[in-house]
Amino acid sequence: MEERVLVLIKPDAMAKNLGGIIIHDLSVLGLKMIGLKLVNVQKHVVEKHYEEHKEKPFYNDLIKYLMGEYHNVNSIIAIAYKGENAIKTLRDYTGKTNPDEAGLTSLRGRYGKINSKTNQFENVIHVSDSQESGKREISLWFSQDELVE
């Protein structure tokens, strides 16, 4: 089944100049990129993106993290993909959320870490976890006319 999925290359990856490397790494998966842009992160978008976690104790840290406050980077790369089983393909390739538990060949295993000062996962990338999330998240980060079908 063809799925749409949002990928965000997060501020920790941007601070390490990994954006281009990660885009290249993802290109081997055979998915169709339908949107790509460098985004100056806006708080209201990040709050909507993470609204499902609003009542959780780590919510404020998620907002600060994606806003780039921990890395002095206020931009991320947003990518929209579509393809057969795109969500599973991307999530398998990126690895577990906790970079210490991600396989060494996964993106998070290669480039992620747990920040010892903040105890924050620096896991370099976000990937939508369901078709519903993919549609919702893509609409948050891209207008319809920015997508190339």
C-alpha cells in the first residue's frame, strides 16, 4: 500500500552538519520524495506536531529540542515521501528512538546519542509512525502547493 510519511532532520543532526548525509542515506530506500525544504522552526507548528504528548512530562523538552534550543540551531529539514510501505521502510532504516538501542547500521545508531547534560535523546530524525500521522504531519510542515506529486 502506498503511504505518505514525514521525515524531519532534527536540530542535533543540523548542528553536526549531517543533513546532506542523511538525505543521501535515505535515497537508497527507493521512496519518492514529494517535498523537501529547510524550515525555520516555528513554536506553534512544533506544538501541533507533538500535541499527542502534551500531557506527558517530557513534552516541554520535546518542544525545546525540536525548536533547537539545546543546539543553538533553529532550522530543520522537512521531507515528505511516498511509496509502498514507506512508514515501515523508513522506521526500520532509522532505528529505535533511543539511539543506544538502535542498531549500529541504522541512522540513529550511527549518528544519535543520549546527551549526558540534558538526558535528551539526540536521535537526529523523526519519521511518522502511522498513515494518519503521516498525513497530519505533512500538512503541518508543507502546504499542498509545495508537494510534487
